Amino acid sequence: MTRRVVHQIKGAQLQDLTETGRELYLTLLKKVLVNVIYEDPAIPNPIFDDATHDKEARNSGADWPSVAHTMIGMIRLDNVESCLKQVIAERVPGDFIETGVWRGGTCIFARGLLKAYGIKDRKVWLADSFEGIPKVDESSHPLDLELNLHEFNEVLGVSEETVRENFRRYDLLDEQVEFLPGWFCDTLPAAPVRQLAVLRLDGDLYESTMDALVHLYPKLSVGGFVIIDDYMIPSCREAVQEFRRKEGIEGDPIKEIDEFSVYWRRSR
């Protein structure tokens, strides 16, 4: 065997090992963000009433964790990973944004993935009030009024500094992470986001969902993905369906992620 052939084989093995290491890192990152490692208890909430750590509920994002940095579970994090990898592989231009970030875990994972692949020309945007859910009143959408999720802002409202500190703990707070603090109706119309490849909505309410779609969908590249975390909530689902009808994009099929969430890919 010539020295050149040996060098080629070693090069291939090193490449494989690098890819293996990357996948091990991303898998571990997801497990830590969801906290299936130390299994923190859930916080009782209006949708799910389980104050213990239930592995199935945590995996599917069906609880409010007391410690974990994301509540979307492993299945939905897998979806984020799949969408990001696809736009990277197919060179669909644009950044990642999440509207409604809670403790920042999903965006931490997105930044971790970009770093694992050595990508320096895409950003991760975090749009959030960092105060919780907007308080609804008689002028709000009727379905939003029924939810009254602002009553749980002690849990749902996480400060910007707390989210920044969570990024620091993973060594992932840098110039590729951008914050858009404030209510969506105020921040998204003039947001300095130029182009998106993945648009992930987690705003729960009709108005929050509609604000994000109206102001950010036009910036989504063809071939990019829209992820709707709260599609099972009637107010969110109504906003999505209304927007798709108005914009004539019903031809882009909605695909189920799990019983709570969906996504679709922009075709034109």
C-alpha cells in the first residue's frame, strides 16, 4: 500500500470521525436543553397537569419544565435540526428566527448547530417580549381572550438577561446571536432581519402568530421552512389558516411534526 493511499484512508477516517463528533455534540446538546439527563419536575399548567418528570411528556414537549432551557421536547428539536440541515445542504439563504423563545433553548440549539458546522454567514434571531404573554382585553381576538395565558407570566416571562446567561453557559453567545426585545407588533415591522431560511413561531396567540407571519414571511427564502409550534391551539391555528388563504400559499402542504406542531416549506 503506497503512502498516498494510506494518507487518503486516514483522511477519510478523520472526516468520518469529525462528522461523528458533530452528531454526538448535537445529540447531547438536545438532551441537555430538554433535560432528559437530570429529569427536572414539570410545573403544573393550564394544559398539562403533571408535576412529575414524565419521560414521554418531556420527549414530546407536553409539559412545562422547571429547569430545562426549552419546553418543546426532543421531537420538535429534531424538526429544527432537520430543517436547518436541509437549508444548509441546499444552500437556501437566510437566518434562523424564533418568535417566542422562553428560556432560549431552541435558539441555543440553532446556534450550536451553526457552530458545529462552522457556518459564519447565518445568524440566530430571538424575538420576544422577555416579559411573557401580552395581556388580553376586550379588544383582543376572542380565542386569545379565552386562553388568558398572561396569567401564567410568572413562568412564561423570562428576562433577556436570563436568556443571554443561558447562551453563555453553552459558550454560544456571540455576534451571530441577535435579540429583538419587545412586543411583536412593535418590533417585527422594522426588524433588521434581511433574509430568513427558517422561521419558527411560538407565540401562542392569534395576534402574535399573525404579526410574525405578516412581517417575517415575506423575508423567507423560497425553499425555507415555516415551523408553527402552537398549531394545536385554536387561536394560533386560525391565524395560520387565515394567513395562508390570504397569501394564496395553501398549495404548500402542512406537515405534522407531532400532535401539537406543524411545518411547511415555501415553494414560491
